[in-house]
Amino acid sequence: MSDCIFCKLASGEIPTTVVYQDEEVFAFNDMSPQAPVHVLIIPKKHIASVAELADTDAGLIGRMFTVARDVAVKLGIAENGYRLVVNTGNDGGQSVKHLHAHLLGGKAMGWPPYAE
């Protein structure tokens, strides 16, 4: 999608700190980190949200999760734990309409994540 910031980051049109990439998945540091480690993991294929997934995307979603696991190991947060968050839609807090997972770690996380 030509106007999607995440598509532009994945294509290299906009520079970013790349944490991981392969043919299907791209991971980069969040520009406004909410934890000591905050990496966004996206499919290179433009999918607006979880609500837009096709059954044929199941393998791609699995790949995103294995990339999250590997990045957590690479960044030294796997042993103590981390949080993987996927926001969907406006009420779910999704601010960029490109499917993405937030990998958060490097500190203890509370629950619930937000005070109401």
C-alpha cells in the first residue's frame, strides 16, 4: 500500500533500525518505546489488521510468532519473559492500519496493562 508507513519502512523507503527481516516478516525498533525493549514485528504483505486475515495467512502469522521468539532471544529478554501484543481496530488501540505485533520486554510487566 503506497500510503502505509509500515510498508514504507519494510521496503526501505523510510529508514529505521532493522532488528530482523526475511522475505515475509520485518522487525524494527518502535519509535516511541513503551519498555526497554519495544520491537514491532510486521508482515511485509499489507494486511490491515487481524480482522482482515485470510485463512491462507495462517502460516505468515505463525512466522511472525517464531520471529518474535527469536528476536526475544537475540535481544536477551527471552529468559525473564516478555509480552507480545496485537491491537486490532480503534477500540483495541491500533493506531497504524497494518497488522503488527509489539514485542515488549526488559522489565516486569503488570496486569492489567492499563488503568481504567
